[in-house]
Amino acid sequence: MGYDAKLKVWRGDNGSGALQDFTVEANEGEVVLDLIHRLQATQAPDLAVRWNCKAGKCGSCSAEVNGRPRLLCMTRMSVFDEDETITVTPMRTFPVIRDLVTDVSYNYTKAREIPSFTPPKDLEPGDYRMQQVDVERSQEFRKCIECFLCQNTCHVVRDHEENKTAFAGPRFLMRIAELEMHPLDVADRSDEAQTEHGLGFCNITKCCTDVCPEGIHITDNALIPMKERVADRRYDPIVWLGNKLFRRGEN
């Protein structure tokens, strides 16, 4: 049975904007994106919203619902009371283009800064061999749909715009961790993660893990292991001595 849902939707651009009140029909089994589409069709044809698959796999419809970063297509209306006002706003960390659409180019800039997979030079593609445990370890990270909700909720850049130049964010630190754990990748990424991509800024609050629609354990399985590798490299006396001896042998 349908009912009239109360929405507050942010309208505006990078210069100015405000929340506007709407009443939109809601039906059983619908998600927030259904109501946004109905709002476009009936009351606000110029409302800008980014979406594509409506199946939780493209990551396009990222926004904030009642202040929490979510995918609009995966946020069911049934989780709200019928008399509750639902507030839909754009992702706060990124500049607004218009209405619910934000400029997420920061993320693509950071993606280009991550060195790609680097196998041994003498290893032919047909010679790649991996243990199943290594496949499973990195497979979790490959579930990422790049919705950038983790990037949006990370307070390192959410509350400190000035950190964006030095901090890659959880999505791309996870990419570094994936490559660092890959048995066929020969690039040394630990120091670079700390010095070039801002791993030290992360204080493991797990807010990125909390909002991940794919349920990836970003903090526990990627960021903390990377921090442990960096700590071993820099502060473990045995590792320090080994590095000293290894470098001495090179000279």
C-alpha cells in the first residue's frame, strides 16, 4: 500500500543552495532512488542526480540520506517510518556540481597516482601462478564498486580540505594494500604508502568500513596490515638491521 513520503532534497550548485521540501508517493518495496525518479517525473524535472544500474553495482548514485553516506538504489524506504522526513543531500566531501551530483574527480586523480601492478620483468603472462589463499586475500578488495562512499565519509578529507593533496583515501590505500599483498607484484609500496599517499593520516576509526555497500573490511584487512608493514620497516630493530646489511652488500 502506498503513502505520501516527506522528503527534503538539496537543490543548488557549487555557489549556493538549500533544502527543499517535497511530498512524493512511496510504494511497497521501493528504494530512495525510486522516489527521486518520481520526484523528477512529477515535480522537479530539472533535479540532477547521478545513477546508472539501480542494482548496487555501478556506484553512481552515492549521496547522503539523513546524513549517512549511502547508495540511493540500495536504501529501502522500509527502513524509515512513514511519518519520517527523509533528507537527501549530495556527498559532503566533494564539490557540488548541481543538486545531488558532485565532482568526484579527486578520486580519479588519486587513482592515477597509484603505480600499477608490477610483475617480475622475466615473468610471462602465461606463467602467473598464485596460491588460492592469495587469490582469496585480494578478491575481497576487488569487490569495490568505486562508489567513493568510503572516501566521502573519511574525516581526514571530509573535515580537512587541505589534506586532499597528501592523502589518497581509504579506497586507494586499499588498492596499494592489494598490490602489496600480491605475490607476483615486485614493487615496494610500503614506504610510498606512508610518504606519498598519506597512510599515516588514517587513525583507523573504521568509518570507511561502516559505509561500504560491498561489506569490504577496508580497515581490518587492508589499512591495518599496511600500517603494520610500515611500522615493521621503520621501527622493528631486526628488520632495520637486515635493511642495513642488505644495503651495505649493495655498495
